[in-house]
Amino acid sequence: MTSLRTRKVINYFMSALCGLALTIALVPLVSLLWLVVSRGVAGLSWTFFTATPAPVGESGGGVGNSIAGTLYIVGLGCAIGVPLGVGAGVYLAERGDSRLGDAIRFTAEVLSGVPSIVVGIVAYGLVVLPMRRFSALAGGVALAVLMVPTLARSTEELVRLVPVSLREASLALGVPQWRTSLRVVLRTALGGIMTAILLSVARASGETAPLLFTSLNNQYWNWRPDQPTASLTVQIFNYAVSPYQEWHDKAWSAALVLLLLVGSLSLAGRLLSRRRFR
Amino acid sequence: MKQKIEVDGLNAWFKNNHALKNVSLTVPENSVLAIIGPSGCGKSTFVRCINRMHELVPGARQSGKVLVDGQDLHAKRMDPVDLRRRVGMVFQRANPFPTMSIFDNVVAGLKLNGVHGDFPALVENSLRQAALWDEVKDRLRHSALSLSGGQQQRLCIARALAVEPEVLLMDEPASALDPIATARIEELIRELRESFTIVIVTHNMQQAARVSDATAFFYMGELIEHGATEQIFTNPRESRTEDYVTGKFG
């Protein structure tokens, strides 16, 4: 048995070590934030949020259409991916103890490990080629494919957390299985599922690779699902690889806007989940 | 007297575990049957066979006949969903729906089945029957979780009564409650006996003696003895029953 004094010293030393590890881990995050904010904040203005991009050499212009496009494409992705992902998750939780359930779970695991650029190619083959044009829809499909596996797994976990006693209470009242699944089990897990959806939306909004050759880009406003559509991420990519300094500045500002968008979505998700456990 | 529940040669299994062995008994209409016995003797399994909740457990099987009102529960035409509307159940731990208000919990059996409308009279009536109305009438829209444990259990009883069942199964309804809440539930059982047939599982022998007309003693999945409550507690035929009710084991 070591003496109390030795134990205190070891405790202090270990705490300091953990603190150091934390500081080192925070360095890249803080410097990234600092870099984006310091370089991007100068370019922010009202027009930056509302205008379409200006041609090379002209000053002004903004990424309004890209912000709208990102929201539009992510919206399409949600419309396709959320019902599929949540539905699959409920199935896995309720009927997943079978061969089919294991197969779905395995597929979801493999799918969540597929690089996002590959998902982009798949959406290109599935949607862009048959339609013979780049479109917001193709981008939405690509994002949906990315969202489904994580959404399915987290929904499954959340539905499994619903106590058996609630399910039994409903069944004992003469409520059929499917109504019990939908109106008691899913309803009870809904708070958590909303959080999972928000977090996967936040992840999807930050994706560039699957959008590069699906929704492509657009210099103008577009609300048609069958037309190429601008997105913040692709716009940042285009600006960043261009040879013009002013476009580089715009890329930084657009990156800041994206960071704010994704950050506020994640924050909303966390707040929602915290309220659930109160 | 008319027999409400007739059980004949009932066997139940969980995978390879033979949980109920050849149980036969009957319950007359508007009477209270108490089921006593040590833990793991098949008490809960028995009541869960009467509303076919037993078969929902993965790997569970059963054989033998259970009749409610002379109708075989396992006849092809018998729909378990329909049956459970006639045979209500109250569980050991209060399990109100956490996302619903007190009001909505009472009418959950209707609303979850897609019956639309507002049912203030039904809610009041059910809550009065469950002796909870006076305590909650001013906060019907509050969350069901704002109630105390005993109140939650009475809410669950009100919820079971609101679908107007004929039989009420109670699986240790007072085991998680304090003596005062328990006394209220027992009083309630004696009142409900007027209009329902009740089967109550209990660990508490005094409770069985206080509330029931007949008592059945289960041991290791077998029905050891079944008779009038007074007889079981004062003059049991079987020595094992006597040992259990006098506290020698269990």
C-alpha cells in the first residue's frame, strides 16, 4: 500500500497529464476556428448573404444562392433519407433479431464506411446519367445515402431504449403491434430521434465530395430539383482552387458561413437532447 | 354461479423452461382470485396466459385450454388484440405513457386505437372508479409523470378500466407502493369486484387474505391448492400450502 502522500502526488501528476492531452487536442480545433474566423469575417456583409456570385474582377457579390442551395439539397436529402433511415431503424429494433435484421445491420455498417466520394459516383450513375443532367435531386440522393446508415443505427439504439413495460402497457390495452410501434414506442423515442436527425443533417451539410458531380454548381438562384444547384461546400471548393486572391477571400468567408450553419445545427441538436433528459 | 374464466390443463414454456405445469382452475364472475406463491413459481406467467401476453415473449409457448366466457382463447377466430380489450391488465410497476398527459393516459386505449374525440365523461368516470379523480381533477393536462408512484399505479388502473374490460388481471399491483397507497389499491379492488372479475398476483399473503374470495397457491409451476381464501389460510389441505402461508418457506 502506497502512502497517502504518494497517491496524492500520482493523482496530481495524472490530472496534469490529462489536462495536457486536452490542450494539445484543442490546438488544431482552436487554430482552425481562429483561421476561418479571422480570414472570413472581413468579407461578411449583408450582400454576401443575399447576392449571387459576382464575375471575376467585379467586386461585391455573395453566396446567397449557395446557402439556399445547401439548405435545398439537404432538405431533399432529408425528405428521402429520414423516412428510410428512421423506418429501417424501427424495423431493426422491433424485428431485427433475425437473419434479415443482421443482414441490414451489416449492410448499414459497410455503407457507413463507404467514402463519400464513392457515394457521389453512385448517385451520378443512379440519377445524373439517366436524367442526362446534374441536378439538386442527384445531390439530395447522394446525401440521403450518406444519412441512412447512421440514422438507422441511432434510431435502432434509441427505440431499444424505450422500456418494454411501455410496449406491454399499450399491447395490454388491446392496441395492435404496429400502432404500438408507431404511436407509443416511436413517440417516446422521438426526442432522441430528432437529435439524431439534426446531427446527421449537420454532417450532410458539410459534405463536398458527393455534390461535386451530382448537384454540380450554379451561379444563379435555382429552385428546380432537376437543375444544377449551388451549394456552399462546392462553392468554397471552386473559390479555393481558383487563381484569384479575391475569390480566395470569398472562400474563407463562405467557409465561415458554413461553419456557422453546421455549428448552429449541432448546437440545436445538443440542446434538444439535453432537454430530453431533464 | 357463472364461471368467467376456465383454465384446463394449461402448460407454458419459456424456451426449454417448463414454467406452468398442467394448471386447471376456474374463476366465477365478479369474484377476486388471488394467486400466491414464491418467486418464479409461474404466477405472472399464469395471468399473462389469460390475455395472451405470454406469447409475446420470444421463445414462449403454451398448450392447454383457457376459456373466457366459454370462448377458447386459442381458437382461430380469437384475435389477441380483441381479447386484450376484454381482459385488462395492471402491471407490477406503474407504467403510464411518459409523453402523454394524465387525461390522455386514461383514454390511451381508445386514442391509440384511432378512436377520435374528447371523452371527458369517460375520463372522469374511470378516474373516479380508480379513486384518483379528486387528486387530479385540477391538473388533468399535466404530465402523467408528475404523479406519485401510488397515483401513477391508480392512473394505470383507470387506464385499464377505460376500455371497459370484463376481466382485470393485476400482476403484483401494490408491490412497489407504500402501505397507505397499498391500502387504497386494496380498497379499490374490493369496490371493483362489483363489476369486474379480478385475478391478482401477490407476494403479500395478508393482501391475498384481505381482498380475495378464492386463493390459488402455485409452487414450481404447479397449482398446489386452490380453494376459498378462508380455507386456504385457516385450514389448508396440502402441507406445502400450510408451510407457505405460515411462513415456513418462500
